[in-house]
Amino acid sequence: MSNCKIIFIIVVLFSTNTYIYAEKNPQEADFDTNFLMGNTKNNIDISRFKYRNPILPGIYNLDVYVNNKWVGKQNFDFKSTVKQDNATTCFTLHTLLNYHVKYSALEHLINQNSLMCAPLSEWIPNAYYDFDTSTQRLDIFIPQIAMETKVRDYVDPNSWDHGINAGFLSYNANAYQIRNNITKQNTNTNAFISLSAGLNINEWQLRHNGQWQWSNNNSASYTPINTYLQKAIPKYQSVFTLGDNFTSGNIFNSIGYRGIDFSSDDRMLPNSMQGYAPQIHGVAKTNAKVEIRQRGQLIYQTMVSPGAFEINDLYPTGFGGTLDVTIFESDGYIQRYSVPYSSSVQMLRPKRRKFSLTLGQVREKTLNSKPLFSQGIFQYGLNNYFTTSSGIQLSNDYYALSLGGAISTQLGAVSIDITHNRNSLINRQYSSGNTLNLTYNRVVEPTNTQISISASQKLSGNYYTLKDTIALKEYAQHTPYLTANHLGGQENQLQVNLNQVLPKKFGSFYLTGLWVNYSGNQPSNKEYQLGYNNTYRGLNYSISITSQQLQYASQKLGHNTEYLFTLSFPLSFKKYSFNTNASFSQDNQNFGISGTAGDRLSYSAILAKQFDQNSISLNTDYKTDMTTIGTSYTQSDSYKQTMLNLSGNIVLHSHGILFSPEQGQTMGIVYAPDATGASINSNPNILINKYGYALIPYLNPYRLNDIYIDPENMSNRVELKETSHRIAPYAGSITKIVFSTQKGYAIYIHSRIPNGQPLPFAAQVYNSKGEIIGMVAQGSLVYARTPLIDDILKIKWGEKTTDQCAIHYSLKHQVENNQLNMFMVEAACQ
């Protein structure tokens, strides 16, 4: 047999997945040793293959799947039984409850001993598990009737990973110089750095954001934006924050504070529970399949048991429409009905809540005074049709109270809230005011027309936000004769948006209108925009008309109408692709080209004319292993500008420092010893470095993230024992993902026992440390991967001293003279 054939047989043998199907009527298999060759065939112990491929006793860290859904990683202790030479494991009450098995399904054993560890089939009839040793995956199958119902995309919070103790610095630095081409003298040089730093310790996260700027005309200055400590609270799907930060801006305008905040974090919800979608109720007469469609497209499908059912995990489906529900009964009967609905941004799903509580001191750069304040917000979805909202804001000589809600009707979704406040602005005299906010959203299904209207109206002239109230108090101290008529402010605003998708190939158009009126000395603003978009054979084009008018009292201060036409067309040449784009208006004409070269370089070039000024701009971005380098050069008739940009991430952990050309907040550190050059998730910009580390700058928090290694550019003298992991990180965490590797030479040893007979097939191979590293394959061929150039291997096919021998091999000569990835050796087994 040729070496190629031998190697092929070895690869097939050792690449076969090893499974054990425990607790599911394991079939015993008797092997006839007469099919084996050699005088020692009767001495080979093959009883461990009696119940499929064997699993050795020990503790295994496994990816656990329950009914094909990943639930996390867990250690399992496998032990051998007397009856069969296969190791099995057991399950506790706590473990099964964590898998969301119904408590009632386990009561029959709980009454005996709640701390017992019993086989899975004893806990739940007809339940079983499969263990794949090659992927370290444990599949647990439990009848659906014994499981608690969970929504789609649900990830158990117990599986969320806080990550490791680590710090990071995310940066975006710019330096640019502008030179006047006319005077040849005025040159301005500026630099700007935006920083985001963090430190994670256990479950706490410290964050800081700030900006540094410098120019040749002014000294350098640093402006801190916020610094705070935060901790996620999964039980309440919320985040606790302590320090300097900003409120969310929900109901009340966002304001900076120094204090504490406890607010909901919707990122902890599954995708199927975010936003708004109606609950679907129905009754099945038999075991039935339920399909839900929107505009003819299938968006949901499930199986239900006889009786009433409820579907509460639809994905958000836009601002409204009609959901068509079809129930396919097992006896052939079909039920059909429709559920019309409308939604707005303020709508919540039934029984969903959002809250926020803030206590602290006002912290605004533009304000000198820092009064104490408190704020509370609560929203609750009562049912499919109604969501309530309320909020309160308290400070010295100020309070604001907001009440409102959102309602879904067949004619559209309407949300309304009224806010009342009382304040003391001028000469310590109290005044009060009210404001009304209204939104309306509707999708007209037959024509697929989307309509959105939002309006705000000051119902009395003395309504002011907390920030404006504090500012006006400060102004009043320096202006004793200040009255409310001098203060100005927005009186009302109306915004209308209409989007219409036309029949196939005819594109779409949109219409927007904005009207804003101010009191005091500020002019009013009116703005209209009409646009059309379409695509023809890869050519994207759009036309828009924008009109803006400023008016003070009855006097028009200015009017401007702009017509804009844009084109975009993708092109390709051999392995390269790029886009061309152009835009034309009365005062501006632009033509540009942009694209990428390879996986690291992107570029663009723009020719422009603006108000009789001609210019050309060249831009590039290049991603190195450590940072992204951006350059820009602009030459016009009147000025010349050059710019350099650096951006990326630096992460400090217990074993060193890692760099990334991309910025991120939730990150992963991959550790795969000796796997230098391997890429992560097939991303050519995320590579294992010479120390075995790689930085993933972006992970989806509270979601399952699949992390896998592509070994294509890895050394052939390193073998991956596992190639993929699945993690669900906390937001802002830095999670370490460890991949086991084995470094060494791939050795094929052709050997025979002293009497000249071939080595027994399936005999086990041990290294000098007593570790099992393989088995003897066909043709008396031994495969091993070892870091040692010289070693002694023990071949064992029985317990007697006559049923074992040792092979001494040496690769010194072969290693010195060539760079082979695998070595063929002839050696006797003594």
C-alpha cells in the first residue's frame, strides 16, 4: 500500500466524529476479532467499542444545547458504570430547572431527594442526550410538554458572560492644516483627539469620555464629557450608573447630571421582545401549525397544542399594517383571520415596562449653578392597544409632571402627552406652563403608504425645561428688568412625513414638511422637501427639491430653494470594485469615485465646484494590524488643506496589550496558543498574533456570538483541538475565548513487533508522560503529533507485559534538513 493511501486511511480514521448516545436504549455490538490481522488479534481489548465509540471518564467543559438551542457552557462529570464500559453523566434538579424544565415535571423525584443526581431518563421519561466528543457538544432532548415556554432568541441570563478584568482606550485623533492660497501667509494648524476609556473589574465597569483639542492660535485644552461607574442588573433588565452622565431624553429633555441613575436596558431583551408587535390569540382544535404573514410574506410559524394559544414574540413589524393568521389543523381544517394594528415609537408590548430613576446634581457646561434634582419615568404596556407613560422632574423652585399614553387603532397609532411645570424665573415670582406633544403614525396597507405626523404646542407662555429655567435664572440675576416676553423659546412645531413605495420598478418618493414658530426675537422657520428615488440596471438616482423660508412677524427674512440630482453607479475591474457618484444643484456640482483595494485600503476622490470655487479632494484609509491611518488632501482656488487621522482600540489585560484598527465597546480576546496567522471569523483584519492573542473589537451584547478560527494561514505544526465557541457577553464586557491547541510534529511511524508481526489494530499509543495520543491504524501505522523531536512511545493492546512494546523515534536528522509538515519514520517496537 502506498504512503498516500496509508495517510488517507489515517485521516479518515482520526477525523471520524465520536458520539455517545446515552440513556437512549444503547445497542450493544459484538466485534469479531477474526477480521483483524496478526497473531495478537485475540489479545486486543475492543470491549470499549461495544456501545459505539467510547467516552473516557473525566470532567468535560461542554457546549450544552437543549432541544437544539444553546443554553451555555457547563462542566459535566462522566463516570463509568458496571454494566457498560462507557462513561455516563447525571443531572440535578438545579441543572434541569436552569434548562427551563417545568418544576411539575420533576416532582416525582423531588419528593425522594431534591439534591440527588439522577440519569436524565429517570427525571423525565423519553428524555435523552447525545455527546459529540469531537466538538465537545452535549445535545439534550426533552419532550416539549415538560419545558417552560420561552420566546424566540431568548438567551438565559445565567449564560451571559461578564468577561475578564481588563481596560481599554478607544481613540480617534485628527491633525489638519489649512493654508490660504491667496495671501500665502495665513496658515492654521489644529489637532483634535476624542477618547473613550474603560476599566472592567468583576461586574463593574468604569467609563470616561473626553475631548482634547489644540490649535496654533490657542493653547491646548481637555474637556471631560462624562465619567461614571455602572453595573448591569439582569433581574430587572436594567443598569445602575453612578457618576457624571446624561439622562436618556425620554419624555423630558436630556440633561447632564452628577449622581445615580437606575434605568431599563432594552438590549437585555431578545430581539423578539424589543419594540412593539401585537399579541396574537387563537384557538386550535387539534395539534396545529400556525402561520402569520404580512403583505404575503411569512414572518412567523409555530406548532401549537389543542386549545387556546398566545403568540407574544413577533419581531417588530414597522408602524402598522395587517397580520394574516392561518391555523392548519391536523384533520385538514383551516382557520383564517386578520389582526390589523398600528404602532408608534412610544408603544410597548403588553405587560412590558420601561423605567428610569435619576437622583443627583445638574451638570451642564453652560450653567454656573448646579442645583439638586430628581427625575422618574415609567411606561407600561397595558394590552395590544394601549400604553401608558408618566414622568416627574423635581428641583429647587421647579417641578414638571407629565402624563400620557399611546393607543393603537385601525386608523393609526396616536400618542399624546401633556407636561405641566411650575417654576420661579423672575423676581422669585412663580409661574406655570403646559405643553402638548402629539404623534400619529399609519401605514395604509393597500397602497403601502407610510404617514407620520408629530406636533408640539406650548399651551401657555411660561413653560420652560429644567435646563432653560436654570439658565434664565442666571440671566435674570444680571438683568433685573428681564420679563417673560424677552425670553423667547419655541412656541410650536409641526412635522409631516409621507413615504410612498410605488409599484415594482417605479421607485419611491417622499414628502416632508417642517414648521417651527418661536416667541421673542427669534424668526420662524418653514421647510419643505420632495424627493424621488429609483434604480435602473444598477444605476441609483434621486431627485429632490428643498425649500426653506425664514420669517419674522409678517416680514420674510429669506427664502431659498435648492434642486438636487444625484447618481451612483457601481463598477468593477478584474478583482477591484468601486462606486461612482455625482450630484448637481444650482450652486454645487460634485463628481466622485470611491472603492476598496484588498481588505485593508479604502479610498475616494472628489471633484467639486461650489460658488465658482473649484476643488479636488483625495482621501485614503488603511487598516494596519494596530491602527487605522487616514489621510486627506484638498486643493481649491482659495485654500489647501491636509489632514492625518489615526483611530483604533488599545486593550490592556493580565497577559499583555492588544491593538485593533477598529473601535468598539463590547469586545472579545481570543487566545489560541501557537496559532499565529489564523483569522477570526474569516476576517482578514483580525489575526492571531505571535503570542497567541487576537482582539475582536465588536460583539453583540446579550446575544449569541459565534466565534470560530480559520486555520488557513496557521502553521501546519499546530493542531486546533476546537475551532468554534459561542458566547453571550454583557454590554461593555471584554470576554476571553480560549481555544485549545496542540503544537508538534505530525509523525507517521511504520513499525512492527519483534517477531515481525504488524502492530495490533486499535492498540493505544502513549507518550513518555503516559498520555494517550492515538491508536494504531491499518497497516501497522502509528500517527502522533508531538512537540518532541526525540521520544519513546508505548504501544499497548493488553495488560500483560507481552501485550505492549515501545518505539523510540528521532526526527533530528529530518528536521535539520527539510521543512516538511509531516514526517514518515520506520522504527521497531521493542
